Amino acid sequence: MAYVPVPKDLSKVKTKVVFNLTKRQIICFSLAGVCGIPVYFLTKSAIGTDVAATLMIIVMLPFFFFAMYERDGFPAEKILLHVINQKFRRPGIRAYQSENLYERLTEQSKVEKEGARLEKKAREAREARNPFRIPKKADRKK
């Protein structure tokens, strides 16, 4: 007696239409042929058959990708749509943004150094204008 393996998860089983291909694969392969074959026939006389065949394959590759690629039950265009929505149309807003304490400390130290420099400059200017000041030893003439 012959045994036939039956998959446990029947949701992953695809309905095959013709030549063991799904309807989606047939549509994508047909679109690939409709786009790729005219490219070959229109370009083979101008650029040669090898380059025209390569160009035809390059034109047909995206259709093959959309026909065959599937990840976690999602076809390629749904994954692409999700990526576009996530990255461009609705970019996520960070609910929490960390605070860079090191940057605040460096800014504060710069402000303190600038303040000390300005205070020293103001003190020296005040002392220079004071007529009753006592000159320092460095300022006295020998």
C-alpha cells in the first residue's frame, strides 16, 4: 500500500492551476514574457543576440522575483509595501529619547570657562582704571 505525505498545516498548501503553478505564478510569468520577449526581438539586431538575451533576462527578473518569493506567508509585493510604509510613509516616532548627559556637562564646562575668562578680563579692566590701585611687583619699575 502506497503512502502519501499529508502536510500538517494545510494553510501553507497552494492551489495549483496549470503545470503545477499557482495562478499568481502564471500571471507573473506571463507578464515577464510580455515584457521580456519584445525587448529581445527589438534589441537583437542593434546590440547582438548575447547582449539582447542578457537584457531580456534583466527585464524579466523582477517578475520572476514577484512570482516566486514568499516569506512568512507574505508575497514580495506585500513585504515591499510594508517596508515602504515603515521607512518612508509612516516613520516611527521615538516615544523615549535619551538625554546625553556628557554633552550637557561639556557645554556647562565651556560656559563656566568662558564666564571665568570674562570675569578675569573685567576685573583687570576695573583695576587698570582705578587711580588708587597698588601696583603689583611685576608692574613696578626697578
